[in-house]
Amino acid sequence: MAPSPILSVQDLRVEFITPTGPVCAVDNVSFDIAPGEVLGLAGESGSGKSTVAMAIMRLLRPPAVITGGRVLFAGQDVLSMTEDQLRAFRWRKMALVFQSAMTALNPVLTIGEQIADPIIAHDGVTPAQAMERAAALLKLVNIDTSRLSSYPHQLSGGMRQRVVIAIAMALKPPFLIMDEPTTALDVVVQKEILQQIADLKDRLGFSILFITHDLSLIAEFSTRIAILYAGKLAETARAKDLFSDPKHPYTQGLLGSFPSVRGPRRKLQGIPGSPPDMRNPPPGCRFHPRCPQAFATCQNELPVLREIAPEHRGACHLY
């Protein structure tokens, strides 16, 4: 029997309230993540990935409003938590790794101070004890403890990103949300960071929601992958199944946009057009104006996400 999910997102809906009316950025998104699992949430820029992450953590600010759905963590509804409950929940139960380490870190505080801060705030230990734990966390992410007294500008991009990961793990939460954690890093450093995350996950056993626009980053890292397009889930599947047999035309287009170092050489396909204006999304399937396989039904009826193969769901009228 499958284990109970540590995180269950059910029909999550987020709107941005504008002078001309509400704009739906996340439209009835649902997924589960089991203990120790990595779910890759992928899609183009503007698809709603980061909004999903911020909604799960209850970090959205006006004009963004959660207008529907539930977020259950270990059975507890995050959306109904009080402010005191949220303060106890964040960092200890779930932590967020932001996509830009340079802007996520405070430029006027040392690395040691920034790692120690959540430890002092949540565990009530002395600054000296917190600094000892900060040193251990730096070792965990392969940074010399001499860097405790360094400032963010004195570290490389890869080191800053590892510091952000160390801060997220300061209270050993069982769940991490990683929002584009390798953005702006070169491919060699990206590989190092991903390997570091994988090693830490294997050692500590936490679950991960890994957000990215680059499917090639999560090919071997994720247990399952969910594809988000214009605020709606287009496809979810086990990682190996999604890469070997993508069902949704959007997923096929995403995969066709990346060069492969294995197999025969092929022309990159790309996806014609641009994502829709969410102030006025197209009727029917939101992908139909760009879809090479669209037919009349796609223009009028919104497809429902349903199982189209074992552990493989898609929202497409082709199935």
C-alpha cells in the first residue's frame, strides 16, 4: 500500500486582484508528494510554478489571494493555520530555497549570522550554540567553516546557493521547496548543486518540491514530474515515463526544445507562439492556440486531468 502523502495540494486556486478584475494564476492544481519523494514541477516562465510554492508556504501577499483549495501537510491544513501556527510550521516542518541566492541573503550580515538566525529564533539556543550548529551545516554542504565570518559578496554563486540550502536545513525540516535553485549558475556548478541536494536527500530523507523551467535538470533527480501550463496541470507521471513517453503535446514540445547528447542527432522543435495572456485566457484548452494537434473540441471544452496510463495523468482531448 502506498504511504500517506506528506504534502497534499487539492484544487489550489490563486488569483491576483487587479483594477480590471481577478486574474487566475493557479487554477485548481492538485498533487501529492510522499515521504522521501521528489516531485519536479516544470513549465515555462509565468506558468504559475513559483505562485504554487508561495501559496503552499502561505507567503503570498496582495494582490495575490488564495481563493480555493486545500494544502494538507501531514494531514494538517496549512491554509487554516493561525499566524502563530505558521511561525512554528515554517523552517521546522517546511522550508523554502529561493531561486536567487544573491538576493535571498542579507548583504550586511555574515553567513554564520544568517544560518544561526532561524536556529536561535525557533530553538531558543544561545548564539554560541547556534554558531556551532551553523558550522556543522556548512560542513554538510561542503563549505569550509572559515566562511562563517564571510559576507555574501565574498562567496561564489555556487557557494551562496549552498549557503541558502544550509539555511533551509537549519531545523532539519522533513520537506523542502526548491524554487529554481540553480538559476544563474553555469552548468558545471548546476550539476554540483543538484548532486549535493541528491546526496543530502538520501542522507536525511526529506521530501522535495523542485521547481524549474528546465526539464533537463530534473531528468534523473525527480521521482515524478508535473507539467504546469498557464496555471493548470497538463500532465503528471513518473519521471522515466514522462521522458520516454510524453502524452501531452505541450510536454512533447518542451522535451523537443532541448538538445539530447544521446541517440541520433535531430532538429530541435520548439513550441510556436507564446503563453496566453492570463487576463484573457483562450476558451477550451489553454494550449490549443499553440498545439500542432488541436482540433475543434480543444477550442471549446476544457480538458480534465485524468489517468491515461498507469500512474500517468494528462489533460488532453487526444486521450
